[in-house]
Amino acid sequence: MTSLVLHDYFRSSASFRVRIAMNLKALAYERVEVSLIAGEQRSDSYLEQNAQGFVPMLVVEGEPIIQSMAIIDWLDRAFPEPRLIPDDPMPRAVALARAQVIASDIHPLNNLRVLKYLTRDLGLNEQTKDRWIATWIAQGFEALEAMAGDGRYLGGDAPGIADCCLVPQMYNARRFEVPLDEYPRLVEIDAACMKLDAFQKAHPDAVKPA
């Protein structure tokens, strides 16, 4: 059996994505909590394996893989069933485009380090910071709502990489009290995903430290 060790933070949405993907594939793995609040991601021992100092990091038989999308892609190739990223070129492009709306366009602008920079270095108050968060979530969700098909999930009849990205971002939106009334398809898809054990067991509330 392949040794899999996931270094993550319970509330990191990028980590949440990977936990979902690993659960959908029913993989056994060891989880190591890396506290972003305590700055553990900047420790010498962590930086030796992950020069970027981010989470998540998946260590496979001693070899680290960083960046959530790269990790999910590796998982899909190493453990092909169930597929999260289609093989056929056009469905693959569609799935990755939906996922990247979140992973590339929404999430980076609302990442913890960006929010800290806005308040600590640029002096934004909490109200202005919240407007920043809501703006980028709303712009991304507006596009994703239009891009969502008529399947039960963003991935169609079964959840895929786009659903792995959507559910954590919906969690973030609710956490920051971003209104979701204008995105009924995304709300519907999120609800369908959260009925599955793979998503429930990956949720921050299910893995947060005691």
C-alpha cells in the first residue's frame, strides 16, 4: 500500500479540496495538521520539503507534492477510480475551466496571506476587507453559475474536480457571510455534494483540532 501523508490545515480551502478528492477515492492516509495561525508552515523543517511554505502538501513514499490542483491530478493518475478529471480533451477542458474559476480566480485573492496583507500592511479595516472578499467571490460565482450544467454535480452525474473546488469555496462564502441567493445552481450542487460521506468527512468541522 502506498504511504500517503497529507500536511494540511483544517480550514484551508485548498486542503479541503484534497481531502475531498482522497475521500472520493477511498484512500487511507495520515493527516498532519499544519497551523497557519501559528506559522508552522514557515518552520525550517516544513520549508525543507515545501519551499513555498503553503498547504496542502502530500508526501508520497517520502516524496512531496505541493499545490492542490497538482495533488488532485496526481491522485487521479495514481488512483484512477473514480475519475475526477475526464480523459477526453473537451470534457477535461470543461472540468478544469470550472475548477480554475475557483482555484485560480477566486481563492488566491481571498487567501489568508492576502487578507493579512490587506489589513496589516495596507491598513484596511474589517468592513473594507469583507467587501474585498465578497467582490471576488461574487464575480467568480456569477460566472460559475452560468457555466454549471444541468447535472446533479458540477462534474455531471458524479462529483469531479470542480466539485472538489466548489464545496470549500461555498464554505468560505458562508463563513464570510456572502449572500448566495443569486447562485441557486451552486447552492443546489453544494447541497448534493454535502450528502456524500466523502465531503462530510473532509469538512473543516470534521477534522478541526480538539
